[in-house]
Amino acid sequence: MSNQKYEAFIKTAELGSFKKAAAELGYTQAGISYIINALEEEFGLPLFVRDYGGVRLTSEGEQLLPWVRDVCNSERRLSTKLAELKSLESGLIRVAAFTSVSIHWIPGIIQAFLREHPKVEFDLRWSDDMDELERLIRNGDVDCGFLILPAKSNLDIIPLKRDPFLVVLPEGHPLADAPYFPISALSEYPYIKLNEDLYHGLNEIYSRLNVNPDVYITAENDYAVMALVSKGFGFSIFPELSLLGPTFPLVRKELEVPVYRELGIAIRSRKTASAATLRFLDCVQKWVDEFYRTK
């Protein structure tokens, strides 16, 4: 990005000679002379007094020299910063996610990313409202975001994982030793329902399976539901991702007919995404693949 005319002006002023400046910068003497003449024409001012033994700055040239140095130094700093960003020596990635991804995926993903790019910073946003997450991505408030698919917006989406829904039962439940949880049992045993349907698709699943769960208790958050299930009040259903890590003592069962939700990560467009964001997307895909291969 360096301005050749400015560099030639500075070097000629330092050395007092077109010939020496040309040798230093890799030009011919005639080439340096042409560059300086073009700069003088551009400025509309004489920059050098040509003497038989060399050149010296005019009064105007002396006044402009520090300004030209500042421009060249600023361009060098800009070039350095661009190189840092392209090589991911620095930068900021803004990521949005819903609760279970924030808890079970994000820490490991960021840890893996920072091993390769330790100077990149993260700004994390959280919401369990898929419409809000899509809005953040669509409006450019975040660089990328994790979503439950399909998305309503026209975004660039990378599918990551089919996350199965599992039935959770208390230890000692009549079906605790069954190979799976029968579809018919969904309406035969007391069901502990989460008040806010954080796990999108459950109502559609019940409709598709043509069952109407017997709601015994409605609770406000997933851990309250897990606690009630563990104490024997009924069963519930959670995505596998929400059950990772330590929870209450629960028996987990696949449904007789397996059902899933699709998880993915989205950006507005690959064409406008930063190098750091694109590298982060690659890291996310590799981390998720590795995590479920070794889990």
C-alpha cells in the first residue's frame, strides 16, 4: 500500500541526491527524477532545488516533508494492521448462541480456536429466542450465530448436528430398563412440561406422533423439570445437548421412533465475513465433528 511518490520524496530529501535515492529504492536515476517531477506537478509546488552536486529541499518541500512522513507511517501501520487481521494476530468475533450451545459447546470451541489464534477476542451474546438470534445475524449485530434449523431468514447456514430428543425418567420408573420409550407411553404416564418451549419442535413432534401427553406439572426452567423428574413426579423430554455434563440422577431413553432437531451456525454472507469469522466457522465444524466422534 506504500505510496511510491512519497517514498521517493522522503528518500531523496534524506540523501540529497536523485542518484543515491534511486540506488536505495531500486530505480534508475531517470525514474526517480520522473517520480519527483510528477509529485511536484501533483502538488503544484517545487519540492527540490536542483544543484550540480545534488538536490536540496525548497522551503515548501521542508514544510511538507513531516506531513508526507506521517502519511507514509500511517500507511505502514495500516498495512501492518491488515496483515495482522488476515493472519488472525488480532481481531474480534461476535457470536450469538442459545443456552445449551453456550454451556456445552462454546467454551470448548473458543478454547480450540484460541490455541491457534490467541490474540483474537470474543464478544458473546445469548438468547433462546430463535427470531432474536436470526435478527442479530441478519442486522450484522453479530458475526455469526448458532440456530435451531430451519431458519426463517435468508442466511448462509452450515448444518452442524442432528440433536436427538431423549426421554428422561426417574430411576425406578417402570420403563427404566426398557430398550426405548414407547410412543404409546407418552400419553400413559405423567408428563413434566417446560412452561416456555425452549426446545423448538416438541409440539410438532407430538402432533406428528399423534399423541397428547398427560401434563402433570408445568415448570419454569429445564433444571426444575429435571429435578421433578428425578424425584419421581413423571417423565419429560430434552434434546441430548441439554443433558450433557452433570445433571440430576436420570434415566435417558430414545423414543421408539427417533426424533431430532437440526443445529447449525449462520452468517449473513461469506462474501462479507471477516477472515477471523470464516476461520471460526471452520473451527466450529471441526470441533463439533471431533466432540461427537470421541464423546
